[in-house]
Amino acid sequence: MTGRPSPDLLRAALAAAARGWHVFPLAPNAKPPALHGEEDCPRTGPCTAGHLGWERRATTDPDVIRRAWTHGRYNVGIACGPSSLVVVDLDPPKHPGDLPPKRWAGRGITDGHDTFAALCEEHDAYGHYDTYTVRTGRGGTHLYFTAPPGLLLRNTCGDKGQGLGWRVDTRAHGGYVVAAGSTVAGRPYNLALGVPPMPLPAWLATLLTPKAPPVAQLDTAAVRARIGRLQAYVRAAVRGESEKVATAGEGTRNHTLFASSAALGRLVAAGTLPEQDAADALLDAGSKAGLGEAECRRTIAKGLARGASGVGRAA
């Protein structure tokens, strides 16, 4: 049940969009996206050419927003990547036994706010709270910063040893936050400071920039040799799909890789194309398009599985 539409939630969505932030509906009184997932995508409407997830469907178009929020009491999600935002999420402990690890213990640190304050002191950085700020339902804080141009930052989780520290997470490309004006489990997200977001400080950008792991070089010559031994129509299919991926434009690369993986997945399932040959050819093409190896491998695996699941189905 989505309940009656809420004028307040619609206003919150329009207010975020007016700042240039891309919004999409979240489940009423909750955090998960209200949009359909890939597994139950009807392949109609905006997904006619292929499934579009919440990040690509997030919008600043007031007309689209008004139509979406007339269907129920949807919370407001802000897609950080398309909005050029990096949001630092300062959380309280999850439970009484949630205590700071050794790195932070003995310093009077009791929550993510304290951790972030200690980080600021360590980097001689002060005043970084003077940015757009939202108070979360559980007493945490979202600090909004504008993302550095040309630097692709992803989500981090401080409790998993990533990013900044204990009870400090970040949301960037591939992540979203619950907007002010929403309510989760009956607890409101309130605007605490309505000033424009500050640019992400350089010291924070440095800490959040992922260190590139060593990458094993793909033997492209060996891949081409293996493809060359396949049947002619299979070779043509692999080369055609690989070309689509390698030449895909910015904003379409991951979707193209998934679609091409699904196309080749049907050949894999039919037994005419070895799965490793398909995966290596697509990985090479994705690398040429500028996609990272880990991202490529995840998308290829999903696409091959999707293609295999469609074998034998009616068109």
C-alpha cells in the first residue's frame, strides 16, 4: 500500500530537483527504491529498450516528478552520482555493543560525528559542517558536498574498513540518500542547514579516492585466437557485441555491456560459445570503453545469466 499522495513529499521532491539533484521515489515510510527491479522489469515505458535502474531513472523534470508522486506517499531518494554529490553519513551506534574499534577507541569517540570531528582535527580542517545538512531519523547527519569534477567516487562503509572511519559512510556514484522531508519508520529526515553544498574538501577527496588494485593483464591476442576458432556466425556475434560495448558512449556503457552479455549468454546456454570466451571478449571490450574491471565482471556475469535464462522462452 502506498497510501494517499502527500503534498509535503511532492514539495520535498520538487525542492531537491530545483537544486539540480536527481530524485526518484522510495517506498513509503522506508528507504528501498519504489521502482521495479531488473528481475521483474516489464520492458515497457522507460524500460522498453532495456531495464533502467533507479540511478538512471532519477530525474529533475518537474512534470515527471509530479506524475510519480501523485500515485502514493513515496519518500524522496536523491541519486548522488547524477546529482554530482558526495554525502558524508555520520551515524550513531547501531546498538549498545556497537563500540569503536582500536583505531578510534580511547579518544572519547562515541559515534560518527565524533569520528568525523577527529578526522577534521587530524587534517587541520575545520568548518566542514557549514554545508547543506540533513538530520536523519535515527539522529545521524548527512553532510552534502559537491563532487570534484573528473573524479569518480563510489560509496564507502566505514564499518567495513573502507573510506573514512567508524560509523562514517559516504554515498556517491552508485548510491543514494533519503531526502529531507521524508519519514523512515515514523522518524522524519529534517533539514538542519539549508545553505548550498560546499565543494568536497581536497583532504576528503584524497581519503575517498580508491587505491587501484593490481590488475592482471588480459591476453587479448589469446582471446582473439580463441574467438577465431569458433563457428562463423558465433564469431560474428561476439565481434558485433564486443564492438557495441567498445564504442558505447558515456552514460550508456554499462547498459550496453549488460545487453551484449545477455545476447551472448544465449549462445553460451545453447552450447555454441564457451562462457570464458564470451566473458573475456566482453571484458576486453568493456576495458576499451573505459569501464573498470570489477564493474565489468559484475555486469557481464549478470548479463550472461540473464541471456541464459531466456533460452527456450517464447519471444
